[in-house]
Amino acid sequence: MDEIEGFRYRARDVIRSITSVAIKEARLKEIKLEILNSEKLKAYFEENPREAEMLRRVDDIESECLE
């Protein structure tokens, strides 16, 4: 029973630590990766490499801020 209580405590702690902002940021990152890896948008990014670079740089800047 003690093992279950310990697990329940940890699960509740994790649930409390997940905020709507964290969910929004994670989803935004997923969408950016989908955009960069999209077959339909590859031609666009080849014609506009600056746009692709800007999406990549935003991810780099955000990850630096989180560290």
C-alpha cells in the first residue's frame, strides 16, 4: 500500500506542475516542427529560406530561455 501512496503522491505532483502555459508551449513547438517538416511547405521554404530560419531560431531562443 505504501508503494501505491508514493506513486499517487508523485502523480499528483506532476499533474500540479503541468500548467496550461506549458501545454500551450509544447503544442506550439510540435506545430512548428510539423511546419518545418511538411512536404507541402518544403518548396516554400526553399524559396524563402529566411522564413524557415526564423522558425528554427525562435525554437533555439525559447529553449535558451528555459534553461
